[in-house]
Amino acid sequence: MELIEREPPEPAADECLVEVDYAGLCGSDAGIYEFESAFERMDLPTVIGHEYSGRVVETGEHVTTFAVGDRVVERPIRGCGECYQCQIGEANVCQNAAITGVDHDGAYEQYVAVPEDALHAVPDSVAQRHAAMVEPTSIGARAVIENSRVRAGDTVLVEGPGPIGLLTAQIARAQGGEVVVSGVGQDTAYRLPLAADLGFETINVAVDDLDDCRNDLTDGVGYDVVFDTTGHPSGLPSAVEEVRKGGQIVLIGQTGETTMEYSPLVRAEIDIQCSYASMYEDFEHALRLIDTGDVDAETFVDDRFSLLDADEAFEAFVAGETCKPVFDVSELRD
């Protein structure tokens, strides 16, 4: 990565020019940093970053929904509007999706030009720094509210105390679940303590006996719902061990390959549900969850890092020494 000077983009007739205020660091950004995942489809050089809040400073001549001064966030997966999935309202899995910060320039810069229909208004009651968390919160909202069976009184395990994991945990708790968060040794420095600060029971799978924990926390039955947010091949096999018979596993992390026996899944009638990205209603849920405090943005956001020294933030993220860095992009304007 390097910091360079560029001219602001010119918004098209259907676009708004957005001045970026705050931008978050996501696991997929870290994957790009390590030359993995989405990096393979990028046409370099590309400005990364897709979790951000900003304000409209210019509008194209055909824009009618937003005006100069409006505070906004972006829904970064842009559907083509023409494929079968888009036509039936499943644009998050569009066959031809373009992703901000991957297929076109993203938010780690002062200005971005964004189609009007990809922007989402931020209410006055949500702080601009907290609004930079809306996109990852929307992923957790979709996983819990749309794609899981979490109900009041359910016991829930969230595997992985990364940003999506801890957001998912907070939303599952808001739905009435009794939530436990598990992590590995690397997570003990920052992420599991953060989970504890957010009020969750935590499990360190490197030292704690999982059978004993499951017996104590679920009376030996197993968790009603397990969310795998680890992005690690061990996540799904571990979830199978932890979920109760007749329970549900929700896969959010993208693990690559894993190997396991499937017969136990069938015999226990365990449901496996995948959850990917988010859409308009998930952003609405995310904004409301942050607004009500069900998602504790103030505790969650880590503002120790600067875009002027982005490598430090990325190295800390990869090492598990932070969970949700949010950059103050106004530094670039000083």
C-alpha cells in the first residue's frame, strides 16, 4: 500500500460525490492486504475500503433522492439489476455484482463518486463515526434477523470474536438470545477481552474444555444456534460438535475448504444456513440497532490508528490486536 495524491472523481449524472469522513477496516480489506481473497479479481492499482460514512458535496443532474450536506453510507455490493437474482430481489448474490474497494475505487480517500441508488441516508441520531460501522453491522443483522432462528431464550454460540462475530453476537442478544463468544489464543490479547467488555461469556478454545463449557452453558443439550464467523476451516466442524440436535448452524465466514463427516448432520437434522453480505433492509436494521444502543458502537470502535500509517493498523488487525479500526479520513484533508 502507498499514499498518493489524486484528483477528486467527477460524479456522473446519476451519482453523488461523497466526502468521506470515517472509514473502517474490514476482514476482506485485510485479505487484500495479504494478497488473498478478493485481491485476485482486482485491477490494480485500486483504492480499497468499503465501510464508511460521509456527506454529499455534489450531485449529478439526475439525482433526486439526496442533496448537498446529506450524511450517507454506501451499500457496497452493486447488483447489475438485470440477472435473475436481481430481478427476484436477491441482489446481494447478483451474478455480476461489482464491489466497492475491489472492482472500483473505495473509501480510503477523500472523495468517492457513488450511484444514487447505492447510498443510504444516515439519521441525525447516529454519530458519523458510528455510522462507519453500519455496513458490517448490516451483515450481522442479515445473518441473525433474516437468516437465523434465534429466538428469546435460545442459547447461541458465536465462533470468532472478530468484527462480524462481535456484531453478530450483539444482534443475537438483542433478539433475546443467551450468547457465548469463542476465540483462539490469538484473540486473548484484545478481541476476547472486548467481548467480555461488551457483556458476553467467553471461551478460549485453546485452553478451555469445550465439552465442559457446553454442558455448563446448555445443560448438556448443545447450542440452539451456532454462528461460524471464523473464516477458518475448523469453524464448521467445531460448530457441528457444539450445536444441539435439531439446531441450526449459520455460516458467515468464508473458510475456503474444510473436510468433515456429513452423516452426523443428517442424523441430527441440523440445518446449515449460509448468509452473505446485506441489502437495503439490513442497513435499516443496522442503523436502528446502533441508534438504540443494542449495538454498542462506542465500545466497539477502535480509533487508535491513522490512514497516514495504515500498515500499522493492518498488521495489528491481522495479529488480532484490534477488532474494528475506524480511520478519521479528515486527516487527509489537513
